[in-house]
Amino acid sequence: MNTEKTTPQRKERGSVWLFILISFLWSWLLFFLTDGWLVPMLGEQGNLTGARLTLILGHMLAMCGPALAAWILWRFYHKEAMPVWKWGRPWQYIVAALAMLALWGGLALAGFFSSAEIELVDPIHISIWMVIAISLTLGWGAGIGEEMGWCTYLLSRLTPRIGKARATLISGILRGVWHLPVVIIPSMQQYVAGEQTLLNLIVITVFMVVLLSVTNVLFGAVFAWLWYRTGSTPLLGWLHQWFDLVRDAAVFLLVGFSGSVWHAVGNMSFIPLGILCLILIMRNKTLSDGTRGKKEDTLSQAS
């Protein structure tokens, strides 16, 4: 056995496990602190503004977990510089924002005008405008926080060893499981309150792990394809910001939208697009195929 080859391979595998440990530890701690304790406590106190602001800021801090893990590993584990910051082109940012406005804005308007169960919040609480303002100003940084981990770090470390397609699958599964506390905390609270059994909680948890993994593989495939094409972390963060921003604005401003078929269509819209992006990624399975033989830093390379 060639130890010169196995040692770097083990180090790369170890970096992925360390990334999972650091990013999940940071983000899950904040998710449980925010969704499991602070927001319910503020809600019981009738502090609606505090609950909403705590929720948005807590989630944004949690979204920085993948970036924090990536930075720690680049700095102390790999002992290498962070990747070259590539901005992309202005028109790409305009298209990304307009696409998300058209998607969620169009669905919100369609639901508002076609369903009597969806109506505008009246009055619009000041906390809603505060949440939207925070998303507009800080959401880009939070989006970058996620995508720097899932794409810039994970894809760049995994792709040279296992190819683009499998790297995209692994990154997507981890992205999905990372979101687990957000959807499982309500069920955990019901179990603690004696409102459901341990078996039900386990079944729901397993189901959500599978669902989140599948959906985030497809959702993440869109971001992976864009990263392979542009190498731009800010562009990915920008797209993530506008997806969350317009969706959440519609949820806050329209009563009944979050539980409607229109909201479900918006969340499922990335399924066909994700399948298409996976197919395109699989056509270029290795990094060298995507780079057309250019010998450049893989972290700043666009396929």
C-alpha cells in the first residue's frame, strides 16, 4: 500500500467529517436555541416583534455555520488561503433577483386573486417590515454563509476525488439533513408535552431526513451547477437571499399563503430545474472535463 497516497486521501475524508461536525454543531445549537426556546418564550410573553426578529436573526447566524466550518478548515486544517473571490457579472445578479421575484411574486399574486382564503395582512405589523428590511440588508451575507460551505468548500474538496455528480449528491444530502432541526423541533416539543409518542417522533424524524435529503439534492443541484459554471460564491449567496426573501415576504404579508397549494408549487419549482441541472452536471462528471483542461486553482475555476 502506498502511504504517500493514502495519507492525503484520509486527510481529505477527515476534512469532510470535520466540516460536518463544526457546521452542524454551530447551526443546530442556534436552531434549537432560537426555535426551541427563545421564539416560543417570546411568543408566550406576547412579544411578537421580539419573536420575529429573534427568528430571522437566529436563522441568519445559523446559516453562517457552513462558512465558519469552511474557514476554520481552510485556515487550520488545510493551511491554505481561502478561494479567490469571484463576483460574476452584473446581469447575472439582475436575472437571479428577477427570477425569484417572478417565481414567488407571481405565485403570491395568483393565490391572492384566485383564492378567498388568501388575503393581505391587515394591519401590517411593524415587525414584518423589520424582518423584510433585515432580509434585504443581511440576507446576502447569510446566503453566502450557507453556499460557501455547501458549494465553495464541499464541492471543491470532493469533486477532484469523486466527480461532480457524486459531489453534488453528497453536498445536497448534507444540506438537507442540516435543516432537520427547523422542521423537527415542533414535533419534539409535542413529544415533551406528551402530545405524541416516541415512536411517532422517530417515524417523523426518519421521514423528514429522507424528504429533506431528496429535495435538497435537487435544490442544491441548481446551486452546484451555477457554482461549476461561474465559481462565484457571492452570486450563489445572492440567489439564496432572493429565494428566501421573496418567499418569506409573501408568507408574512399574505394570510393563508404558507399552507396553500401556491406555496407548495413554489417549493417544488426547483424539482424539475434540479433534475435538469443534475443531468447537465453528470454530462461533465469530473472537474477536468468541466475545466476543459485549464490548469487553474479548482476553487476559482468555472466549468
